[in-house]
Amino acid sequence: MTSIFTKIINREIPSEIVYEQDNLIVIKDINPQAKTHLLIIPKKEIKTINHLEEEDRDLLADMFFVAKKIVKDL
């Protein structure tokens, strides 16, 4: 079963993209709980934290640095 996030990445479900790079995408939440509420989604599907692999270290670091960049830009 394909997750809603994979469908967003594949452009099967529309979303407002704030930022994108090869390994992740950042979108506005459709039901924001704060004035600014963004979702940083890795393009590699990782079902749970227990499914993280050593090779995901760079992806996780990228997610944090993109979060920092976006917050600074906003």
C-alpha cells in the first residue's frame, strides 16, 4: 500500500511545495496546527524509526539542515 506521502511526492495528490531537493520535499500542512506548519518528507519511504538504516544518516542530517534553512528564510 502506498502512503499518502509517497502519493504527494509522486504528484498524485496535490500539495503546496515549499522546497524540494533530490532526497526530500517540504510541503505546507493542509490542516496546520500553527501559523507556520510544514512537513519535511524524505523521498525514501521509511515506515517507522525502527526501519531506519545506517545509510539513512545523511538523509536525516539533510532534513534537519533543510529545516534550519527554511526557518531562517521565513
